[in-house]
Amino acid sequence: MGMTHIVDRRLNGKNKSAVNRERFLRRYRHHIKKAVAEAVHRRSITDIERGENVSIPKRDIDEPVFHHGQGGHREMVHPGNRDFVTGDRLPKPEGGGQGQGQGNASPDGEGMDEFAFQITQDEFLNFLFDDLELPNLVRKQLKDTESFNYVRSGFSTQGVPAKLDVIRSLRGAHARRLGLGGARRKKIRELEAQLADLKSAPADLDAAFSHDDQIRVLEDEIARLKANVKRIPFIDEIDLRYRQHLKQHKPATSAVMFCLMDVSGSMTQMHKDTAKRFFILLYLFLKKNYKKIDVVFIRHHTSAKEVDEEEFFYSRETGGTIVSSALKLMHKIIDSRYSPAEWNIYAAQASDGDNWNDDSPICGKLLTERILPLVQYFAYVEITPQDHQMLWHEYEQVQAQFPGSFAQQQIADPSEIYPVFRRLFERKAA
């Protein structure tokens, strides 16, 4: 008996087998997340917004199959031969039976192929940022939201065909037919009863109308009434009912992310490239997960400047280092544009830790007294493979005062960007 094959022929639009693909991605989530993490280490984060090839060992993709179990009476016919019988001893082939195949054989005789497939850009970013979130995000006042929710609001006699409520329309048509034709049908039933009595009664020779004339009059009246009933339309335009929806504002959380990057002379090209890659990863994370969020880019050396995305990531500058200039500009922008009563305020700062003269204590004072009381979260990354710099030690004191809203990490090598990023923005247990 042959094996039973089950074929899924459900339609999925132009994306064939979309349901099966989603189930497949869920099942091999562990392998895909591992491949995504390896891809981040392997390639530049500036090249992160594309898909990835993923390989899964064959032993992990065994699928359950339906087959007929053993049992019952089975008859088989095995092919025979004319040269050998049971018990014959066969000579071993000369030369050891070496084959001519190419490739590397497994020393233990076990072999395993891998299953390779491609994940899309959206799927790659979903796995890349899985389990990450902005910490301490809370609902503030509704502000400039473009998010709407449509709620049911009864029925209307006008609308588009897509919103036609067929059941309610047919119910209304049925009620109209009963209302318009009910009196006529009652009259028809009465006349039919009279007609039946008339046909069964003997003819009255003294009546003004003959028996046949009376029957003919009743039949004509019944036919006229039935014709009137038939002319009542099954469904009319006045019966149509359309579902009505009202557009309702959907509360949205307003958030702003400040990106602060040091572009001073102490930041070598390696430092700047690493900082850019960290912020590109942060920017992709924000774009992917938060549709309504402002991003403010601030670059600084001895002075700070608010710039656009293009200049922030790709412009080159140099000079001394005064970190407090960026913090002062951030505070000024918060005062003028982002009220803490209406906005969730976040900040991420990248520097090599070097700072000019006695500016680090000023930075610590700015953070503890003016900035951290206003923000939800401040993340600082020190990009240097050497010992911690002056700014790091100052920020350690800040973290001791604000452990829930301030975090700092060190990046010594570009391969550490993604792990550090995950530690800064991983979802905390409630």
C-alpha cells in the first residue's frame, strides 16, 4: 500500500504558502536568530537593511509524516535471481571496492546536509530586534497623532458595496414584502375560500348572476391580486443597509530620541565608524518598532550642533572635546520643543571618553540636576579598547544615583556593537 500525501492547497494571494512560511519561521526561530546575530558580526551595520541566507542542519528539519502502521495480513512478492540461493558465500571485490566519488567523507560514516533558505529584509529586522524595547515608555498626553481607529456606528442607507450588510438588507426586504403584500395575500385567501365554497355549492337559478359568472369574477379578482403581489420587488434600493464606521483618534505615545556623538580629534576614524554603526543600528531599531517617534541628531567637538540624519552619519569633523556642549544643547531643545509632560525623552551618547580639562564634572552635574530628572532613559557607550577614560568614571557616579534611568557600556571592538546594543535595550521583566 502506498504512502498517503497531504497537500495544502489553501490560497494565499500572491505570496504563496504565506501561512506555511510563518509557521516555518516560528518553528526554527532559534536557528534564524543565531544566523541573524552572526550576520551582524560578519557584515557592516551600514549594510544591515537586507535579507540573509540561513542554513539549518538536516537533522533539525525532520517533518512528521502520515503512513500506514504495521498489522493485518500482508502479502509481498520479492524479486528472485537465478545465480544465488540462501547460504552462498560471495567473494569480496578486488581493490577494496574504492569508489570514484568527489568530496570529503565523514570519518564516522555519518553525513548530514543542510537546508538553506533566504529571509527577507523585514524578517531579518524582526529577528534582529526581537525582545528589544525602549525602557520606561509610558502614555503621555495625546499629541499630533496620525493614528486612527474605526469603530462601528450603526447602519446607513448609503455606502460603498464593500460595506453592504447582506443579512440586514435581506431582513429589511423581507419585512417590506410582508408589509406591502400582507393585506393582498389575506384578501387572496378569503377570495379563494369563497371560490371553493361557490364551486361546491349548487347553482342558484334565481340569482342575478349566473353561477359561472360569479366564479369568473372571483377568479379574475384573485389573478389581479396575485399579479400585484408578484410585482413587489424581492429587494429594492430602500432595503439596502451599509455598515457605518466612525474614525476615532487612537491614543499614541509620543517619544523623542536624542543621538549625541563625539566627532572631536581624539575620535579616530575607527572610533567614529564604530559610533556611526551603533547609531545606525539604533536608528533602524526606532524606525522598525516605533512609527511615531522624533529623532534629534547632535554632533559635538568643542561646540555642539543639531544636524540632519545625512550629516550626522556621514559628515567628518575634528577639533577639541567639550562634551557638556552637547548636553547643554540637548537641554535647550527639550525646553523649547519637547515638554516632559507630553513626551517620553530618551538619549544615547557615544564618545571615546576623552574630555577637555575639567568638563567631566560639569557633564555629571548637568545630567544629575537638569537632564536625567526629565528623561525616561539615558544610554552611554564608551568606544575605546583601552582603559576607561575620565568621562566614564564621572558617569559611574551618575549611574549610582539614577540606576533605573541611566546605563553605560563599553565597546572595545566593532563585533561588540550588537551585544552591547541588546544589553542597553533588552526588554526588562515586569
